Amino acid sequence: MQGTLQNLKGRTQTGTVVSDKNDKTIVVRVETLVKHPLLKKYVRRHKKFTAHDPENQCHVGDVVTIVEFRPLSRNKRWHLVSILEKAV
């Protein structure tokens, strides 16, 4: 299944796993830099995405890539593609 997920053309996000307590589910925090319209400074924004981790291989602190997927539950619309960096 992992090989087919890398061929999907949906949006991809890269972020850090902040929770892995649920079965086959991870919560990924994605940070973006946005330029403030008035101050012209860059401000950090973050959003949490709930993603499907079918083999429970991610742990808190891992840097992962997720891809947009069909709805799997009420909040799960993302799927784990790869683990870029394991937590120490």
C-alpha cells in the first residue's frame, strides 16, 4: 500500500507527530510561515492534522510526510506516506 500512496496527487504536508495514543492514528502538527500584512514580519502558524498510520510505526517526535486521502472517520482525512526522521 505504501508504494501506491506515493503516486497520489493530493496535497502533501510535512510535520511533527505530537500524539500516537490512538490505534492506527497519529496527530501531526504542521507549521507554516506567513508574512504579516501590516508588520511585514514572518509569523509562525500551526495546524494539527489527524492521519492514518496502519502499522502503528510512528512515535511522538517523528518528522513525517502525509498525503490527503478519502475520509476514514470524522476527522481523519490524511494518510501517512513516509517517516523522514525518527525521534531520538
